[in-house]
Amino acid sequence: MQDQNSLVEYGARRVIVTLTAIMCALLEIVDSTIVNVALNEMKGNMGATLSEVGWVITAYAIGNVIIVPMTSWLSQQFGRRNYFAASIILFTVCSFLCGNATNIWELVFFRLVQGIGGGALLVTSQTIITESYPPEKRGMSQAIYGLGVIIGPTLGPPLGGYIVDHYSWPYIFYINIPIGIIATFLTLQFVRSPRYAEKRAAKDVDWLGIGLLALTVGSLQYILERGHEEDWFESGSILVLTVLAVLGFFFFIWRELTYRYPVVELRVLKNKNLRTGTILSFIMGFGLYGSTFIVPLYTQSLLGWTAQQSGSLMIPAALATAFMMPFIGRLIGKGVKQQFLVALGFSLFFVYSFWGYKILTPDTPREAFFWMLIVRGVGMAMLFIPVSTLSLSTLKGKQIGEGAAFTGMMRQLGGSFGIAAITTFISRQNVVHGAALRQHLEANDPAVQGRLSGLEQMFIGKGLPLDAAHNAAYKSLEGMVMKQAAVLSYMDVFLYIGVVFLVCVPFILMIKTRKGAAPVSMSEAMH
């Protein structure tokens, strides 16, 4: 007979709960990357600048990282089922409002609120799936959840590309509505709340902790996203926000360690496995979201591909990840140490990045990306299950939710940091490489004069008068220089991301887990 206090599900009920949780996790993750290929359409449709439309991504990330650390506490306050259902409803309603936004700042605001609803979906889904399976089958639960988390960011660009090319950008939000309605009904009917949940009176709520958390991560996110456009610390607003982020972080840590009922239970980080997992989750998020961001950006902005073409490029990598998941689970089940698999995954990410560095040109053919992205897909499969099982393996009860919140937050922050760092780096390198290339274009150089003369003749042949053809030739040459500078910048991004992952490998191999920290029984079901 099933223990009434246990959250473990069996039979058809477990299948329904698992599918509901995965559906919600996919909703959140796909929505974080689906807009990447629609930014140009939004920019033109709403008359926004590139900087303004970038806030569509930033606002969602800020909403995510603010709410994720509080999900365990909110689940205890309102009951997991109620909180989860309310988050789905908020996410779904905001999806409708995003599609109906009449200007860019309306859209940004609705994306912020949508991110607050979406952040809960990802972390709570992991907790629900983990607790719905008995301890000896948690390896299976993490593999199932991992399929959604890793494939989701990869499915976003091709799905978004298809919608943008065949319909219009608001439909990338409207497709969430029917899925959200179904998920809400299934949650209310089948998801159960744990008995250990404790409610706090309003006077006991850590309002100061909530405020400090929002101040810290909101300021940090703004600095990361907008720093390069405002010349970093030359900007007064960046300086002020940096001070606020540092002070907010300090007082947030102090508050959470001294308050009786903290909104974020930092003490759970005493668990060595969880501490290791949160760091690895940050790096994994950097690679997962950064690589999903840069490939469509490169193929659309430099190669001139459509949104659908660049998005569909990522599908083989997603299939490779799905194919590899069961094999990785079996390896863990046979006793292969998680850190070895993680180190191999990081090494494959280096191979993927170095491969990208070698193949990028102003006209790289589509087939050149195929095996490179397959390597990325296999590498991601080798990262997620080991990192997740290592992080949560020795946690029990409400600690599972708290631990999942930390790993989820760090994965999201890693992705946000990665996208911000890549954007900043590309902008700076474009200037550096552009200046270097121009130094080699001497006006008296016969090769330069020959190229300009050829361009002039081409424009004259198109009917332009001599003066106009001369100006057009110089502009065309400048365009070639900028395009080549951009290619060199993207090459640098791939190379440096690869170096970061390679440097991490020896440190990962030095991780030691005490005996019994990750019992084989957790993954036996992967056989």
C-alpha cells in the first residue's frame, strides 16, 4: 500500500505527472530561445532599435533569475500544486499579452512577467519529476527531465524560424496558449503537494530578502546586457548599478543566513555535491545557451539565411542529444563516475568550438555545420544527467526543491552571462578587427586600386554615373571589410569558448565524491 505522505507515483499517474512536468519545462525553455530568430521581425514591425529589441530577451532572463531562487519557498507558502498551476496560468496569459503588444516596451514588460511565471515552471518541474520516482529510479527521472532541458533550447530556433517565415512573430507566443491550458488542468488534477510544506504568516515573510534578491540579480543582469553599449564604467548608471549589485548581494547573504525564515535557504549549499553541481550548472548554461544563441546569429546576419534555415540547422544536434541520453544513463548505472562523463562532455564542447573556429568564412556552406553540431549534441548529453544526479543525489525532502532551485538559477545565470559576454565580445572585436583590416588597405596599393576599379565598373554597368559609382565602390569595399571583421570576431568567440571549457577539464577530474554520495541504485533504472 502506498504511503500517503510519499510523493512517489506509480503506473499511469506517474506517466501523466511526468508528461505534464516535461510539457511545462519545454514551454519555459523553448520560449527562452524561440525569440532569438524573431528579433529582426520584431525590430522592423515595432520600429525599435537593436538595443531596444534586445530587452525582449533580457527582460525574460531577469524575470527568470529573480523568481527561481524563491520557488521552493513559494511552493511551501502556497502548496506546490497551486503555485505550479498559478505559474502556468501567468505564463500563458502573458504569452497572449506578448503577442498583442503594441510597442516594444509593452512587449518587454510582458516578457518580464512571463519570465517570472516561466522560472517556476523549470525548477518545479524538476522537483516534481524527481519526487515522483523512488530513489532507485531517480537516474531515470533526471534523464527524462534532461531531454526537455537540453533539447528545448535547440528546438526553439527552428520552431521560431518556421513560425516567423510562414506566419508572423506574435504566433511564437500564441502557440503557448493551448499547451498552457492543457498543462493547467493536468496539474490541478494530478500533481500533489508535499506534506512537509509550511506556511508563514505575512509578518514572517522575508520581504527584505525578496527585495534584495530582485535588486541584486536585476542590477547584475542590466550590467551584463547593457554594459558594452554604455561603455561600462564610463557610464554613471552602470557604476550605480554595480554598487547596488555588490551591496545587494552582501546584504542578501547576510539576511538569508541570519533570518529565521529565509526566502532562499542558503544552508543547503553545505552539501558538497550540490555546491559542485551549481558551479557545473553555471558553466553548462554558458555553453548551452551561448552556443544556441551564436549559431543562428552568425548564419542570419553574415550568411543571409532565413530564420527557418538557421533554426533547422540545430535539429540534428537535438536528435543526437536525445539518442545519447539512455546510453549515458546506462554508463552511470554501471558505476562510471559522473566527473569523468562531465570532463568528456566539456572536452567535446572544446572540439565543437574549435571546429567552429576552423570552418567559419563569409560563405560557409550548410553541410560544414552538420558534424560540428552533432559533436555539440553528444557533449550536452554527457553533461546534463551526470550534473543533475550529482547535484541532487544526497538531498532529501524539501532540500530537493531547494537544490533544484540553485542548479536551475545557476544554469539560467550562466546562459544570461554567456549571451551578454558573447554580445559584448563581438562588438569589441568588430572594432578591433575592422581597424586592423583597414590598416592594410593602402590607397596606393595596386590590389586595392584594382578592386575599387572593378567595383566602379560594375556600378557604372548598372547605370550609375561616375561619381556615384566611385562612392558606391568605396561603400562596397567598406562593407566587405566589416563583414570580414565580423567573421573574425565570431571565430574568436568560438575559440575562446572552447578554451574556457578545456581549462575546466582538469578541475572537474579533481572533484572527489565520498563513497555512497551518488549511489548506483539511483541510476539502475537506466539499464
